[in-house]
Amino acid sequence: MDMLLMGACLSIFGLAVACLAFGAATRGVDQTPVEARADQKEAVKGAAVPAHFFVDRAPLPVAARSRVPIEALLLQIENHVRLEQAAAESFLEAPTSSLLHSRTTSALVN
């Protein structure tokens, strides 16, 4: 019982010290609350001004960036699926570890 009481007292003392340290770290010692509010307003005004370091370009839509027709992509996917199915069928006919760990001839690598 004495050890439990000692542990509780030390926990409360540790919590009090942590609260005091946190309060001291978050309080502005050299500024009054009015000066702190004025500094915050200036910081907000400075953050609202857009930076002109980089040139502002209009973002291109995804379709304009990639000029590959959708039909070509669909053909590549269909070819990849056919090659994967053929590899699976050949593995099912004669399952070996070399077929299991070999790469397919598809251009789309998974």
C-alpha cells in the first residue's frame, strides 16, 4: 500500500512539473498579449501575399500531357492479360519452381 501511495504521489508531482514546463515554454515572456496579437496579424498578412519565386503556370489536364490514345493502352493491357494467362496455363500443365519464379515476356512488368 505504501508503494502504491508513493507511486501516485510521484506521478502527480511529475504531472505538475510537466504542466509548469509546458506553460513556461508556450508563454511569451518578453511580449504583452497586445504585442503578441499585433505580431500574429502581421504574420497572417505576410502569409496571404502569394510568392512570385516560381512562375505561375496553368496546370495542364492529364489528357493533354499524355498523348497516347486510349485504344493503344487497351491493346497493351489486353496483350499483357493474354501473356499472363498463357504463363498461368503453362504453369498449371507442368508446375516447376523455375516457371513460378520466371519473368513474363510482357512489357507491363508488375
